[in-house]
Amino acid sequence: MTSAKKIKVLIGKPGLDGHDVGAKIVARALIDAGFDVVYTGLRKTPSEIAQQAMEIEADVIGLSSLAGSHIDFCTKLKGLIDQYGLKEKLWLIGGCIPKQDHGALKEIGLDGIFPNGSRLDDIVEFISANTQSGDA
């Protein structure tokens, strides 16, 4: 039996966004793929998401955003990611993310952008390809 460390993923729901079906679907797909997933619940602040990512020692910080405030939220979260020593973590966002915002999000520091309609397998593969699973 192997004791490989599972990739730990935090799925956060930022701001006033009250819709989380997509976040729960992604979380379930990641669990089914063998990841250790923690879901923050609705309406979290940048501070709450950064703090929880630090506390659970997340390998991946994933956001689900449908409310349109993703650039402002990610800008605020970026400072906290730096402050809490989370710069090396994989950082993703999914949801209602217009194509014209992708460049700004990449400049902020996001590693992956998965707009509505992205395949769950693509998210799983991206995380697997861009994180260390703990296998030695």
C-alpha cells in the first residue's frame, strides 16, 4: 500500500455570489479523481479564502465566480496569497469569466482559467499536470 499524499484543493466561493452548483460539481469531480477537496461555502472574503488555504495547507486554490467581480476579488486575494506565503500554490478560477478578462487574470497571477462549459476532465488534468502529488 502506498502512502502518497493526495493533492489538496480548496474550492472558494468569493464575494456576494450566491450560486454554488458549479463549484459543487467541480468539487465532486475532483474528489472522484482522487483529490482531497475542501469547499469553503458561499460568500467568502479574500481573507477567509487565503486563511483557509493556509490552514489546510492547500496545494491548489480554486475559485468559482459567477457574480462578475472576479478581477477585483482576485486582485485583493493576490496580496493575501503573497502575505500568507501561498505564492507557489496553483491558482485557478472558473465560472462566468468573459474572454476579455483572461489576460488581466493571468497578469494578477492566476495559473488556470476555466470558463462556463469547461470540461471537468480538463480541470482534473490541469491540476494533475501542474502539481506535485506527493509521490516520491
